[in-house]
Amino acid sequence: MDKQWILVFDSGLGGISVLRELMAVLPHEQFLYVGDSRNAPYGGRSTQEVRQLTLASVEKFMADRPVKAVVVACNTATAAAIDTLRAAYPERIIVGMEPAVKLAADRHPGGRIIVMATQVTLREAKFCALLDRFSGEQRIVPLPCPGLVEFIEAGRLHDPALNRHLQDLLSPALAGGADAIVLGCTHFPFLKPMIRALAGPEVDILDGGHGTAMQTLHRLAEKQLLCSSGQGTVELHNSLGTPEILRLSAALLHGET
Ligand code: DGL
């Protein structure tokens, strides 16, 4: 039987940070990466819009490929659309993401934890539930970060204007002290060196990429759908469809930016 695909979806290029973790943890699988850069960023859109865009992107590929699992490698799309996706494809494995607040709280009990994410992620019920669960002992500081995703989508990772914008966003939150920064948007791991430089060496910087890859492994193993031999492959797709966006996708995947 032909291998089935694992579809990895994001609003744009951010999910490539998760794809890297998935490929490391699941080296024999066949991945299909779908980025919707034409409509990115999703982070300032209405919940309804994010839901429609997510469903439309996933549907397009589910129709003509054998897909065994969908990884929503986007905190924003997970917050707005994971329940709808699960209802639409009840027989598929659907793995979502949420900001790694639990991991941060486990590692820094009583600490001050800054959560960088999009406006959609921070206002949706899933994050409010996380806040309810972990606020109290820890101080959780939600930090909406509009304007960062655009730099990554444009491949402007070394632009001094990006560093200035990041500094404007992060400095007020850092002024109150921080034990950990949670990267609650899959685009942000690409900014880790800049965030590290601003936050200093002591602050723990965490993201959910590895946890999501492990969760995908467990879900596949549970259903006996793991591939345990053969060379893994990846196909990169993007709704923009231009050679530039595919080149940038490949560069981010191979750490060549
Ligand atoms: N990468 C996405 C996330 O994890 C969102 C970026 C966007 O605003 O489109 O939240």
C-alpha cells in the first residue's frame, strides 16, 4: 500500500518550525506542508475568517491525497478551527498546538512567564482556559505581537526594523522581569536569536514544536499508522504559489536564512 501523508498546515511559513521537529521525530514519514501565505497573517482576523481559511486550505488537499494525520502547526488556527476540523474529519488524526504554558509552569513554578502570541490565540477560549489553570502560582503575562509575522513572511529575518519592532513589543514586558518566554506562535522560533539577545541568557525560551511532534508520534503509534522504514519525504506547498515563497520555505526548512 502507498504511504499515507501527514499534512502540516499553517497560515504561512511559521509551521515550518514545527515541520522541522516532525521530520526529526518521524524520519520515515511523507509530509505535505501547506502554507496559506496568500491570506497570512491570520492573527488579526475574526475567528470565523480563520476557521473558513483553515478548512478551505486543508480540504483542498484532503480531497485528492490519502492523508492519515493533519498537524495544525499554527496556534491561531488551532484556537479558532481545531474543533471544526475534528468534526469535519472524525476518522483522521488531527493534532493541534497551544502555547507551551504548562511546560513553562512545570519548569518555573511561581515564575513570571511571558506568552508571545497573536491576538486571536490570546482571546480564544483555549488560551483563557490555560490562563485559568496556571495563573495564580505563576504570573502569566499574555503579550499580543502584531506585525512580527509579516517580516518572516517577507523573508526579512535580518532586517533592523524587525529588531526595533521586537524590542518595542518585548521591552515593556521584560521590564517586569521574566523567568520564561513562551513562543505561542509558530513563526516566532525563527526569531529566537533576536529574542534571546533582548531577553538575555537567563530567560528560558520555550515553544511547542517538539511537544507537538511527540504528540503526533504517539497518536500515529496508537493507531498503528507509524512508518518505521524507508526514506522520509516532504513536499512544500503555498497558496501564493510563487517560486520566491517556495524558495523561502525551503530555506527556512533547511536553516539557510
Ligand atoms: N503561525 C501562526 C501561529 O502559530 C500565526 C501567524 C499568523 O498570524 O498568521 O499562531
